[in-house]
Amino acid sequence: MKSVTEYHTDMDIQKRAFRILLREMGLAETLRFNMSYERGSGDYAKERYRYFKDTTVDELYDEILSRRKKKRATQ
């Protein structure tokens, strides 16, 4: 087993761990593990209401289309 000092960064360790998980569990279970590990915090339903309470679905849709158009124009 390698010591922690043999790895240069935390990212190196994370990449190695991800490769091990892929090899041992496969892609689907590795992704499920990752999602369960990084769920986050807070109450999205409350936050979504606070951010979008005065916005219609049509307005959100138009905003998405507008941002996509701008992104394509800069690529």
C-alpha cells in the first residue's frame, strides 16, 4: 500500500479511487455511489420557490433558449 505522501494532490487520490471503483463495481454502481456521497444540503424546493416564485415556466424557457443562443454565438 502506498503512503499518502507518494501522491501529489488530493485530486490524484480521487482519480485513483475513481478508477478502482470503476474496475471493481462498474460504471453504473460507481456513479450511484458518487451521487449518494455528494447529495449536498438544504431544501431545494424552498430555494426554488424563493428564486422563481414570480417567474412563469414560459419565462424560464425563454431564458434557457436565450442563454443557449448566446453560448452558441461565442463558440
